[in-house]
Amino acid sequence: MVDLQVNIGALSLKNPVTTASGCFGYGSEYSDFMDISRLGAVFTKAVTKENREGNPSPRMAETPSGMLNSVGLQNKGVEYFISHIYPSLHQYDTVFIANVSGSTLDEYVEVAERINDLEGIPAIELNISCPNVKKGGMVFGTNGESAAEVIRAVRKVYRKTLIVKLSPNVTSIPAFAKTAEDAGADAVSLINTILAMAIDAEKRKPVLATVTGGLSGPAVKPVALRMVWEAYHSVNIPVIGIGGIRSASDAIEFMLAGATAIQIGTANFVEPAVSVQVLEGIMAYLERHGFSSVRELIGNLEMPEGFERFRPKTF
Amino acid sequence: MVKKKIEDFLVTGNHRLNTEYFVLTLRSEHSLPAIFPGQFAELRVDHAGNPFLRRPISFFDVDREQHEIRLLIQEVGAGTQQLSMLDPGDTLNMIYPLGHPFTMVEGKDFLLAAGGVGIAPMLLLGRTLKQAGKRPVFLFGFRSEEQVFDLSAFEALGEVYITTEDGSMGKKGMITGHPILETGIFDGCYSCGPEPMMKAIAKIADGKDIFCEVSLENMMACGIGACLCCAQPTLHGMKMACVDGPVFNTKELLW
Ligand SMILES: Cc1cc2nc3c(=O)[nH]c(=O)nc-3n(C[C@H](O)[C@H](O)[C@H](O)COP(=O)(O)OP(=O)(O)OC[C@H]3O[C@@H](n4cnc5c(N)ncnc54)[C@H](O)[C@@H]3O)c2cc1C
Ligand SMILES: Cc1cc2nc3c(=O)[nH]c(=O)nc-3n(C[C@H](O)[C@H](O)[C@H](O)COP(=O)(O)O)c2cc1C
Ligand code: FES
């Protein structure tokens, strides 16, 4: 049996295959199709301080090899999460990681503080990269100083594993990854969706009610791969790779680029059991290539001769 | 709640009704789970990933003995066009049965008002009503005669009234202008089709103070309540059309 276990800071995952925030509900939506307990972890839908209704419809547009969404952090708030959702998570033998979102620094801090008290949740993913909220969200993730400030503030109150989810909507991933590390993150995850737009030519109208939304799915994979690779070479904390993963090969590519674990998002909508298929494909790959541990894949990328080891120019 | 399944169906028939509509017949190796009128399936159109997302399609008819289901589909874009090219012997992957079905309520006479491909869920609904000893009356709107297909399956269940926008068949105009809406006495109505049509039907039902349910066609990505893309504002907050709907009581909707 190959060793599949990976570590994200102090947190141990039984394997690197996890599902992305907003793309897997709270797990139960998928339990008819697969065994949730086989996952390394489940990242929950965003949790905010108060109930949020999200954005108006239409919230979705299909695009070549992907989709745009403008859901906008719809959730019932942290108190509801604690009283109604958290108790149901124990039935699965996997790690649940709460995706913490907000519009103000205080909101992030308050939600993180509340979730810190939940014994069954060993980590949070700080979402400073949602493109679909007017205030906060990506504003924190695309301004270095605000990002540092919110991460530091959360770090003060949150004592378990703190993962910071990075936005691709920045000019320098290395700079933001470094900012997160310096501000106290135990790991970074990337990418969140890419700010994008769809237009209905016949109606001469934007497709989404919010005009712009976030692009996800296979279309973003090459961009995400490059960004994960850059992040890996910029920090000394684990990187979690996200973006367009729908096969074992995709997942392995992210690990070779430097990811310690991966998240599967949009692909769940198309193939509800895709995460288990990815896990099985990784196991087969490891055996086929004679690896004894999945950790041997992390950053194990053979570079073309003469290629200088990655030296980020911008920080 | 019935467990949702993901399954490869065998295509056993693909029948063209006219230039726009076709009926796919699909067979399961297993006996079918309970399927109720108004429920739908998410069809995987192409394994090459183009179009990328699944397509939501209502159940048109179910033959439990043959383990067969039928889907009435209108060709509108790339996905439905690919579905129209399926041949007997091909397989089609589906997630099903999905969504909250039409509800059966007290009363005897029910109007089933649909426009275009909104007709799809009305056959199963009509049959279920009839089996429950109720009287379904169908009112269908088409653009023109070319869109109209053989409606004998409906005629076997109840009266069928037709309107066409150009008057080439049945009454001229929209279904909302059909005299049956004034002269008929109904205990409730069910509707599926373009949103303006459903809104108009809902308004008429409201005026008569009778029960009214509609089936919405919000854009969906997952179909199982995970992505929150198909949001529908209601009196009781944001609901998901794929799990709380697609069928909603019109009194609930914030239209
Ligand atoms: C619950 C539900 C049940 C449905 N039942 C049926 C049915 O029984 N028969 C049938 O023919 N169609 C049905 N539809 C509509 C069908 O899903 C769309 O027509 C189909 O997805 C279009 O795919 P396409 O690739 O051919 O077109 P696209 O190229 O994707 O789009 C063509 C046009 O169709 C519209 N469209 C695309 N996706 C949807 C969608 N999810 N809902 C509504 N409109 C859409 C778009 O606005 C666009 O203008 C149903 C939709 C829902 C939500
Ligand atoms: C419908 C939808 C909802 C999402 N909701 C969230 C969210 O609440 N919080 C978050 O951090 N990311 C959210 N995301 C982003 C995903 O977690 C992921 O970062 C992104 O989709 C890229 O991965 P993918 O291509 O595998 O989907 C959402 C994505 C989609 C498609
Ligand atoms: S389509 Fe995903 S929640 Fe309804």
C-alpha cells in the first residue's frame, strides 16, 4: 500500500484529495454518489458572521470548458453553522475545514474566533479572494496591506491550522503568498475564481445579474498550475492547489508543481464521484511509477536543462 | 427521500417530432426508482467535456415495466443538438431523479397549461392526476403549426386545447388569452413554460383564488443543491430551484 498521508501545517490529512469550498455543499449533497469518508478533507461553503442571501439570479453562465458564478457567499451565518451543520459533520470520517469569509476585518475575526472553539474543525481557510462580494472578499486579497492586516488579526485569535486562500486576480502571486506566510498563515490555497464576464449577444446584455463573476473549471487550470508553481517557490509553507482539476493526471500535475494537497471544485458538478476517481487514479499512478509515498510528488518537477531554479523577481 | 443515482442508460430510441423537438427513449438495466411528475434528470451530454456542464431535462414519460424513460427535448443550442444526434445503442449518463415534484391537492378539475417544451412534464402529471381520479385539461401554446406534434397521448388523458401565435392551428394568440381560462372551472392549475406565460397563469389563478404550481427553468450547474447557482427568491428566503423546486407554489414566489 502506498502512503497517501500529507501534512498541512500541524494538520494531517489521510490523502491529498479534498473538495473545494462552494462546490461540495457540506458533504451530504454528495453522499448518494460516493463515500465522503474517503476524502482527505472537505472545504465547506463560505461561513460569514450573519446570514447572507447571496446575489440575484442568474448567478451562473456556462463558458468554454468552465463556468462563471456569482453566488456571493450565500450561507446562513456562523451561528447556524455551529448549531445545525457542525453536528452533522461527525458522521463522516474526514476532516472538515471551514471557509471563513467576511466584508470587514471584524467579521473575519469574529467568525474565526467562533470556529476556533469547535473541536471537530481543525483548520480554517480564510477566503480573502471572493470576487463576488462588493465589500471585502477580494478587496482584502488583492491589496497587500489589507491582506496582511486581516491575516494577522485572524492569526491572533485562531490557534489551529490557518490556510489563506489566494486570489488569482493580482499581478504577483509570489508577493501575496509571501505576505500570507509573513502574516502567520500555516498554508496557502490557490486559486479562487478568476474575475470574468459573459455577454448574451442576442439580448445585448450581460448574462450574470451581477455583470461580472468568477471563472472556474478546466478553463482555469493552466493559469492555476502556473500560480501554484510560483507560490511553491516563494514560500516555505504548504501550498494547496485548486483550479480545474477533474482527473488524477490534473491532480498529479498540481502536486508536481508544488501542491501538498489539491481541491476539486467545479468538476463535482459534472461528475459527482470525481474526487474518489481522482484518488484512485493517484494511487494507480504512484504504483505504476514506483513511488512509496504521495509526498514524493510534491514539487518533483524535472526542469529543462539550463533552466534556472525559480527565482521570483518581484519581492 | 429517494436516493439519487448516477447511471448509464442505453438509448433505445430517438424519435424526431418536428424540426425542433425530439423524444429520446432510454433504458435502464435495473428497475427504476420512484419518479414523480415535475422531477428531472441531469444529462451528461458529451464525455469530451464540451458542453462542459450537464443539461437538466424533465421526465416526459416513464415505463416501469420496460425500465424505460422518455425525454421530450427542444433543440436550442449545442447541448441539445448533440443529444438529438444520439442513436439507439449509444449510452447516456444521467443523475436522477432530481427535484421536488408537482403536488397532488384536493379537487377534481385541473388545468395543465404549458408553452413550448414546457409541455414535457405535463404527460406524467396528467397521467398521475387521472390515476388519482382527477380530470386533467391540457392547454398548450405553440409558435405555429410546425411546432405542434402528435398529442394523442395527452388526448387519451383529457381534453387538449391549443393556441398558436400565428393562428395556424387552434386558437390564435397566447394560451393566456384562451377562452377556457374564463369558461372553465378548475380546482387548480399547473404550468410550465416561458416565465411571462407562467406569471400570467399565476395571476389568473390568483384572481380565482385557486391552487397554482409552476415549474421553473433556472440555470443550473450541479442539480443537487451543492453550488447555489439556481437561486430563486421566495417568501421564505432564497430557495434552490434544483432541490426545493423546480416546482414552486406561485404564492411562495417573489416574482
Ligand atoms: C428543471 C429543468 C427542466 C427542463 N426540462 C426540459 C425538458 O424537458 N426539455 C427541454 O427541451 N428542455 C428542458 N429544460 C431546458 C434545458 O435544460 C435547456 O434548454 C438546455 O440546457 C439547453 O442546452 P443547450 O446546450 O442546447 O443550449 P445552450 O447553448 O446552453 O443554451 C441555449 C439557450 O438555452 C437556454 N438555456 C441554457 N441552459 C438552460 C437551462 N438550464 N434552463 C433554461 N434555459 C437554458 C439559454 O438561455 C440559451 O439561450 C429544462 C430546464 C430545467 C432547469
Ligand atoms: C459555484 C461556486 C461557488 C464557490 N464558492 C466559494 C466560496 O464560498 N468560498 C471560496 O473560497 N471559494 C468558492 N468558490 C471557488 C472554488 O472553491 C475554487 O477555488 C474555484 O472554483 C477553482 O476551482 P475549480 O476550477 O476546481 O472549480 C466557488 C466556486 C464555484 C464554482
Ligand atoms: S444547480 Fe446547484 S444548487 Fe441548484
